[in-house]
Amino acid sequence: MDQVSPTAMDTPRRGPNLPSWTLTVINSFDVTPKMRRVVFGVENVDQFEYKPGQDIVFFLNDPEGGHGRRHYTVRAIDRDAGTLSVDFVLHGDSVGPSFARNAKPGDQVEVKGPRGRVVFKPDADWHLLTGDETCIPGILHILENLPAQARAFAFIEVEDESWKQDFETEGEVSIEWIARGSARPSSVMVDRLSSFELPGGHGQALIIGETSNVRAQRHYLIERGFSRDRIASEGYWRPGRNGGHDHVDD
Ligand SMILES: Cc1cc2nc3c(=O)[nH]c(=O)nc-3n(C[C@H](O)[C@H](O)[C@H](O)COP(=O)(O)OP(=O)(O)OC[C@H]3O[C@@H](n4cnc5c(N)ncnc54)[C@H](O)[C@@H]3O)c2cc1C
């Protein structure tokens, strides 16, 4: 298991000069009906240092003949096997899901990373993690790597319960899968947070997912007394945007 480093709090903002890697598809399968895992072989995987919650940037063929940048979180690393797994949400026929559906053993793809500051921050009495389907890989990877006794509350917004996954953790974890239905955007997460009684002590929140939802949750937590520096948040996608990510710092 990759332990979460106590220095995760200090993860520096990385510029564009991220390390490059060539990944080779080994295997792919559906984890749940609309979540496809691709297992990649990575040469020198021992040199791939990352924090659970970080992502890599894929350069995927787009229909215009170019290379679309798409962010995907590290779902698992198996250093003995030399593999890195990524879970792709199959939300449509866009570049990311098309790549995942068509991935065949031996296919190669270029990625850069790891990147991202929105990672587990150990310096807290308890942790709040929220996200939607795109955040299942990151949230579960963080939970699977929690230090023993770390206390975490995870809320994951999903279309329906077919998205649920089992996982193992040494932490004290409470997880809720909140069914939203197909209508989006949805206010289910802010509604759920409004009845979440904040535990005593210092909390640390990690808020990810669709950008407008991330912003609404961040503002709601600030209203409830969370200080900005204890909320790590990032917009993972947004209607009408192709690839990229949104800083949500306000
Ligand atoms: C740091 C980070 C980590 C991420 N990790 C993951 C991950 O592990 N797994 C994962 O599946 N995604 C992850 N995402 C989200 C993923 O990068 C985006 O959803 C991306 O837009 C997918 O690319 P695409 O080619 O499918 O769609 P794009 O070509 O980027 O978008 C086409 C259209 O599809 C819509 N759209 C995009 N994403 C979604 C969605 N998820 N649901 C519904 N509609 C959508 C938008 O309207 C968009 O205009 C992550 C994003 C970030 C920033």
C-alpha cells in the first residue's frame, strides 16, 4: 500500500514541466457499468512518486486529429507488477471514454504528471471528502491509503447505486453514496452537507467534482465557519468545457 506522506500538505504547485511517461495498455474492464478501468504498464514505475488524489494528464487523439489533454486520477499503483490503473467515467462518446472503451493490450499513450495539490492533508482531526462520479477513483484511493485511525467522512454524488464500489481501509471511514438521478446540476451535495454536523476539532475538506457544485459546497462550508485554507477544492469538469480543470479558490 502507498502510505500517504505527512508532507502532502507541502505539495508544491507544479509548473508545466511535469515528467513524461509512456503508458502501455495491459488490460481493461468495467469496474461498475459506467466506470472502465484501464491497467497500464509503466517503465520505471519506482520513479513515479505521487500522493493519492493526484492525477496525470493524458494526451489523447481527438476527432480533429490533434491531442486532447485530459486529466485522470491515479486509481492504483502496483509497484511489484509495474502497473498503474486509471478509472474512466463512460459519460458519453467524448475523447476520454472513447479511449477507455477502445483500449487494447499493447496500445501506448503519452501522459505527464503526477500533478495536483488537492490531495489528502494529514494535519487534521478529521477529513471531509466530497465528489461526483469523476472523483470516485481519487476518493477511494485516498481512503484506501488512510493511516490507521484517521477519521474521514466521504460523500459521493452518483446517478444511482450502480456506481457503488467496495474498498478496504485502515482508517475510520464513513461513506455515503448519494443518488442524484439523471438531472444535473444537482444540489444534493449541499443539501447533504447542510445536515452534516461538523465534528469537533480541526477538519480538513477536500471538495472536487463539477465546478459549479464544488464552488457551491466551498462557499457553503466557508459560511459554516471553515477557513479557506482548510478547504482544498478543484473543478474536475464543467458542462461545455473540453478537458482542463478549474481552480476554485474564492
Ligand atoms: C484533477 C482531475 C482529475 C480527474 N480524474 C478523473 C478520473 O479519475 N476519472 C474520470 O472519469 N474523470 C476524471 N476527471 C474528469 C475528466 O478529466 C473530465 O470529465 C474530462 O472532461 C473528460 O474528458 P472527455 O473527453 O470525456 O470529455 P470532454 O471532451 O472534456 O468534454 C465534452 C463534454 O462532455 C461533458 N463532460 C465532461 N466530463 C463529464 C462528466 N464526467 N460527466 C458528464 N459530462 C461530462 C462536458 O459538457 C463537456 O463539454 C478529472 C479531472 C481533473 C481536473
